[in-house]
Amino acid sequence: MSTGPVKKTVGKLAKKAVEKAPDEWKEKAKKEAQKQSAKKIEEKVQSKAAQASEKLSEKKDENSQKVHSKAEKAKDKTQQALLALKDKLGNLKEAGEEFQSKVSSSNNHQAKVKGMKDIKGISNIKSATHIKGPADVKKTSDIKSSNDIKKVGS
């Protein structure tokens, strides 16, 4: 036996009872029906709100876990990048110090600016007696020949 015909029959009986009932009862029945329907609607809304709240809580937990894992990955990547940068800066610093030392050592070998003491005076100027004469000039016998020059292989 299905519930369909029973519901129809009960519905018909309820309609006939309402038609024959006094107006007072009709008002009470109407108010009671409104209360019951309001109560059922309220229960349905509350259950749906509870379900939505539960789903929201689950999603919040899932998202929280995702965010924390991604933040941990980002932290690791950032630390690795900073360590690599630190190594590169250390190498750069060493290269800069080496370059600085090379530059400063090359500056030390350059001639310094002459002071007042280094300027030649009258006594340092050559006179006619210091000039070479004909006896000091090299002769052809003083010049080396090609036989006197050492070879690279000997």
C-alpha cells in the first residue's frame, strides 16, 4: 500500500472538516498551522546554517594547512636564495680586497713627487771639465763584433 492515496484521502477529509468547522476553530487552526510552519522553517534554516558553518570550518582548516605549507616552502626558498647571495657577496668582497691590494701595491712602485731637496743645485750642473773628450769616445776596437755576442743556444 502506498502513502499517496492515503495522503489524498486525509487531505480531502481535512478540507471537509475545515469547511464544516466553526470560524473560531478555523482561526485557531490557521494560527497553529502558521506556528508549526514557522517552527519547521526555522529548524530547516538552522540545520542548513549549521551545515554551512561546518563546511566553512572544514574549508578554513584546509586552506590554513595549504597556506602554512606554502609559507614554509617560500621560507626555505628565501633562505636558500639569501645563502647563495651571501656566498656571492663574500666572493665579491674577496675579489674587491684583492683588487684593492693590487691597486695600492702598484701605486707604491710609482715615482713619488720630488721634493725641494731633490732639485739639482748649481753644484750638480756639469761644467766644461766634466764633458767627455776625444780620448773618452769609443773606438772601433771597443765595439763588439757579431762573433763576440752570445747566442741563445750556447
